[in-house]
Amino acid sequence: MKMTAFETLVYRMIKAIFDVLALVPPKTGEKMALFFSKIWFAVDRRHRKIAIENITRAFGREKTRLEINRIARTTFFHAANMIFETPRVYALKPKDVSKHYTVHGLHHLRMAHTKGKGVLMLSGHLGNWEISVQLNNIARLTVCGVYRKLDYLPMERYFHEKRESTGSRLYPLKGAVNAILREFAAGNGIALLIDQNPKRHQGVFVDFFGKPACTTMGPAYLALLTGVPVIMYFFVRENGKYRCEFLPELRVVNTGDMEQDILVNTRNFNRALEGIIRRYPDQWFWIHNRWKNRPLPETVS
């Protein structure tokens, strides 16, 4: 990445700050994150309103106002805690991974991998998604990813380098299809986060927590195009460690009607992710305006 002298200086400052944050003990980091999150929740009216509205949209019939408010506050804490967690995760050595992770359902990933087509691995902004950089060390296979580039070049350089530090290859979302196909051809995994609100022309509207949500059609298209097996995975905080879990392979519906099959499979992928979020509702990133785009009457499914 070509940067100006000033941008290079800023990059080095960012790197130094995160290197220092990596030294903060977990318990100390959690206390600091709790302190900052309380201030953030109090002063950031816009994102507080988004979080509460999103949680109410999803759980309004199941949870009380007090419970919804608690989930929102905890969401802010988990987001703030990423500032301290992420540098530590980047700094982990392969031999130390087992000290910090519990792994569940790894056989589902390995069974999918034996088909020799690569694996499409889907997840969302749950727990701390940045710790997906350790997938290579956990799964013992090459897992690459697709991501949305950051606008600020020094920050983009830092995160790109760290995300590739365990042997992954990261591809910017725009124009990533050919790279993804190469990785599948090599038998590798591709990890995608599927819970952001895409531009209207890049998604289809399918049910998510009982409300239509514009959802990227890319994963369903890739699965139908390549026949690659699809699994869900996630990382959450649990009992002082990170729980990494791989779920059973998802059935991909392929009737030959590409448009309809994309819709059906996207809906099924959303349903699987919703099931995970329901297990850990306070660890999803409710601050994101997931239902920002609203469907036209004929686009709801």
C-alpha cells in the first residue's frame, strides 16, 4: 500500500498504540471497557437508539424493556472490549491458541473439507469477529477472507497486515469473485460475514428476526455456482475464553432456478445466523443499522 510520509507516520503510531494495548491484562481491559462503554452508552444517543430499536424489533414480544436495555448496554461493553481483546488475539502464537479457545464441532468443518471443493464459511458480527484470524491455527487448514476496505489508509494497512498475519489471504469485497474461486479450487476455506446491510442492488430482502432485511446474495450465488459445502461458524466469549463453534453443513437448495434459489438459500443462511444470535443475544453488534434499507412491496420474501 503506497502511503505518504505523514500516513506512514500515523500507521506507525497506530501500530504502537495497539502493541501497547496488547499488553493490557484481560481483566484490566474488561474493567476499562466497562467504564468506557457506560460513557459511550450515555452520550452516543444515535447508536444507543439504533441498538434499542434493533433489539426491540427482534425481541420485543419476548423480552421486557428492562431486558432489552440490558442487552443494549452489554452490546456496548462487548464492542468497547474489542479495543483491548483484538490486539491480544493478533499477538497470539499458534502454540498458545488452545489456552484461550474452546473448539466445538470442528468435525463438521473437516467433513465438509473432505469433499475437495473448499468450504464456504459464514458468520456474523458476533462476539469478537476479528479473532477469526486464528481460524488457520484452530482448523489446521487455510481459511481466507473477504472484507470491506477501511477508508483511512493507515488503519487499513494495519488491520490488513494483522488479519493476514496467520497465513490467511484477505481480499477486498469489490472484485473478489475470481480470487474466491481460486481459493476454492485449491481446497481452501473462505470466511464471509453475512449480517451487514448491503446496497439494495447487491442484496435480496429476506426474513431476519421476523422482519425483511436486505441481505447480500453473494454467499448463495457462490454456493450455487461452485457446489461448495456451506457451514456456519462463530466466536463468542464464554467463561473467560473464546468459544469457537462450527455448525453442521447447511443444505443448499438447487432447483435450477437461479433467482429463486438465491432467495431461498439466502433466507436459510439468515435463519441459521439468527439461531446463533438467539443463543448469545448480547454479543451481536446491534449498534449496526441492520434494517436500514426498506423493501419495495414486490421484493419481500
